[in-house]
Amino acid sequence: MSIAENLDKIKQTLPQGVKLVAVSKFHPVKDISEAYDAGQRAFGESRMQEVDQKQSLLPKDIEWHFIGHLQTNKVKKIVPYVNTIHSVDSWKLIEEIEKQASVFNVSVNCLLEIHIAQEESKYGFNFESCRCFLKDNDWKSLQNVKIAGVMGMATDTDDLDQVRNEFRSLKKFFDELKNEHFTGYKHFKEVSMGMSHDYKIAIEEGATIVRIGTSIFGERI
Ligand SMILES: *Cc1c(COP(=O)(O)O)cnc(C)c1O
């Protein structure tokens, strides 16, 4: 099946209001163009150099989503064109995004990455560290950074009950944060969860953004 056919098939399964980010990491520019020609505008990349190169070659109305771990020294490269950073997990990183976004006079949507999987990971807040981070109230002074919701990845397992429970815990946490900290803050509305193999469960559990690569572009080389 072609990229356009894959996209079409996936879009038919998405309820209204759920955004599809086509994860194009490791795939060539011509594949992105093909998806673009089929109407797709939101693309996800996980490495600074890769997205930097690709965006320079592709139409300017593409909405770039950064989904990989981001080092502070790479922020200033992507801030001018990135729409959403899904992988924000420290105040230090947010401060740098705020600083660079004000230099370039742009706003950047940032999602708080929450560690929900059983697997070990160096990245992401856990629930408690995220609560502490928000209690500090420093984030209220942000001007160019919009805290737009949460992002998480479920454990890579065949145990679908576990996957469902992890997604459910992220949605529940999102609701908690919304009620405790973001009532009246209109930007905080996204729950980014679900990849090729588990996005249908994620949608059932309340995802507003799904990030799908392999089912659109095939296996990464
Ligand atoms: C690679 C990646 C995806 C896409 O995964 P697929 O299994 O190819 O759909 C989604 N989210 C993140 C954070 C990723 O790194």
C-alpha cells in the first residue's frame, strides 16, 4: 500500500478532534512530500539535525512536532519553526525554550512528558515530580511557552490490559492537572498518546493526539 493509502486508512479510524502526527523520523523527504500531497500537515521528528534539514527542504505550512529527547543546546535551532515539543521534562528545558522563543518572537506548545511505562527510562516526569514542578508556580510567568498538555508512551508489551491501564493513568493525571492548575488556561488540552501498535487503545482512553510512524511509512531503516 502507498503512503497515501495508509494515511487514508488510519484517518478513517480517527474520531473527530483527534489529531494525527505522522512520525517521519528516519524516512526520506520524498516520503514526507508524498504524505503532504495527500493532505497531511503535522509531522513528528525526534532528532534536531534531521528535522532541521527536512524543514529547510519542505513547504513552510508543515506543522513540525518534536517528539524525541531534546537537549537544551539544541533548542534554539528548532524553536523558529517547531509547533509543538512533546518531550518536555524539566524546568531547565522549559526555561531555554522560553528564552529562545522570546528571541524569535514565536510561541511554542510544550507537552509535559510523563513516564507511565513499566520500562526504565531516563526521560519524563513521574506523577509526583510533575506535581512538584507545577506547584512551584514558576510556569505561570511563561510568555512564549504554552503548556499544552501531557505526553506519554505505554510499555512495549503484548499485555493490552497493561497498555490500557497506563494510558488510562495518563488521562486521569491530565484531568487532575487540568483541575488543579489549568482551569481557565485554554492551552492545556492535549493528551498525546498512542503509536502504530496501540493508538486505538489510546483513543479509547482519551488521546487527543496520536503519533504514528510505521503504519504510515513502513519500517524504519
Ligand atoms: C518513533 C515514535 C513514534 C512512532 O512509533 P511507530 O511505532 O512507528 O508508530 C511515536 N512516538 C514517539 C515518541 C516515537 O519516538
